[in-house]
Amino acid sequence: MFRSFFLGGFECATGYNVHNRWIDKIAATQHDRFAREDYARLGQCGIRAAREAVRWPVVNPEAGKYHFSSLDPMLEAAHEHKIELIFDLFHYGYPNDVNLLSDEFASRFAEYCYKVTQHISKYYAGQIYITPVNEPSFFAWAAGHAGLFAPHLRDHGFTLKVQFCRAAIKGIDAIWSAEPSARIVNVDPVCRVVPPVDRPDLEKDAEFFNNTAVFECFDMIAGRMFPELGGSRKHLDIVGVNYYWTNQWEIGSPEIPLGEDDERSASLSELVATVYKRYGGDILISETSHAEERRAPYVRYVAEQCVKLLEMGVPLQGVCLYPILGMPEWHSPEEWTRMGLWDLHPNGDVLERVLHEPMCRELVKAQAKIARVLARRGKAAELL
């Protein structure tokens, strides 16, 4: 589907953190200044596709006003370096005049989706891929239940879930109105919980979370839940699975991930296969990575899991290594997390990109491993 099986994801979150401090990670990592160089580096590492930002508060700061000067350099750089993009339209941040709980929110978002798609269609050659609302489940929890992101609400998590899904569906309709051939990549975390070993009474709660709650946003967009929102399987389109080592935990202890050697953990391939069994269609691991010295072995693990999925016949279209650059922490932006293929080191007013060589070496091996599997699948298809 994409120009390479492995994609790079540029962390593009905007918004207000728990301290009500404005964060813009595209600016913080200087990707807005060095998109050309960043895309060139991707190509040198065999990565020919990326998740990229359209920052709603920057592009559409108030109703009726659109400024595409932040997006155009990305479009130009992608064309120059032949990088295929998935455009991320709503990654937590939104204009100050938008009320997420209002009846007007979905319509305002749909207009923005239409205008952005219309602009991209004029200047971007090739298939258009768009993520309307990034991680609606997590965003609804963080902004509507835990008070970690703006609008810093409590006890409104499910309300925001519905609002985000309504907006996503209206936004998708607007995207198709502007460009009927656009493909939609809906992304959400796939998480899993287990009861503590001494609390078998929580087994049913774990089953509800794993089989129902974690899929509510996908189900709404697919029209399975609250069909009056207008969703359908067509709206769901490409299912994007976001998964990190923190996505499995004991009920009641989300801050403590299950250990890698915990026999209660499910493998990445098991989780992705469950999503495919539920929805069918094309599937993408739209975010995954590890930090510090776990980066290289994690790439090896992901490649092994992808081979299993491909050999099972799951139409896995790729894996996005996200973030591809090191980044500041959301709630403590003075602290930097080394998670990407490149660490960022200050040098004057420039953040130098320093390749994490162990991860790069594993990526080369992973690319070769996946290429062999895909080649075998291609030969098998020719024989049918």
C-alpha cells in the first residue's frame, strides 16, 4: 500500500498539557524548520512513507480563517524526496474558539477537513491518506476524564468519545466530498488489562474492557455502535493500531505496565489479529516504538510479530515507527525522551539529528526480513 513497509511518524501533538502550558511538538523538534532534511534522512534509511502533521490550531486558528504556510513546506519536501504522507488533522490541539462539547464542534471540524483536503489535493501528487482524529479513545480519557489535556474535564470521558467519533464521521464525509479517492486511516490505541493474580473477581471487568470498551471508537466510526452518528465500515477504512509497551496493565494500575516476561501479556501479533478478526480490511500498526536501549531489540520483536501476521494472512500494510525523532515529554517539556531513530542534540539554535545506530541496524535487518516474506506471498499469489 505504501512506498515502504516501515513508515516514520513525526510526533505532531499540539495543545495544553496538565499545567495548561501550550505544547507544539513539531516546533519543539524543529521538524517545521528541517522537514526537507528529515525526509531525506528517512529515504536514506529505506523509509518512503510517514505520518505528518496538519496542526489544526495553526492552520485554522479561528472560524473561517485558513493559513497553509505551515503545511506547504511538508508538501514540497514530500514531493522532492518522494515520501508518501498520512496527514494527521487533529492531534489533541484545537483552536481556542472551539468548544469540544458543543453541537457546532463536528460541523466546524468538517469544514476544516474539507478545506485541508481541498488544499492537499491541489499540491500533493499521489494517493491521499488522512487520519481525521488521532486516538479518540485516549484523547477522550485524557481530556474528558483525567484532566490531563485541554479542556481539562472530569467525568466527561464517554461524552468526548462520542463527540470525537461524530466529528470524525462528519470529517470523513467532508474529506470525500473534497477528494472522493482519499483513504482514511483511523488510529486508536489497542490496550489490554488483566486482573491482579489475587483478584479473580475482576475477570469480568477485564473482559468488558478488552472486548468492548477498547473498541468503542472504532465501533462508532464503523456504524456498529450508535449508528445514528452515520458511521459505516467504509468510514472506518484502514484500521490503525497504536501500540506501546505501556498498553497492557493490571486493572487499577495503568501506570505500571505488565512486564515483558509476564505470562499474562498478549503478543503484538495476537492483539493485531484480534482487531483484524473484528473488522477485517486493511490494517496498519500506526504507532509503535520503545525507548532508550530497548529501541533496537523492540524493532526486532516487531519484525518477528509482523512476519507472524503476514504468514497468518492478515493484510498488514505497514508499521509506523513513532516517534521517529526524540521528543520532549508532554507534561515536562524540559525533559527529552529518546525514542526515535534519531536523538536530538542541541547545537547552538539547532537540534542536531544523531542516528541511533543499534536501532538502524535492526531496522535494516527487519526490512530485509519483511521483504522476503512479502516476496514469498507475491509468488504464492501468482500461483493461485
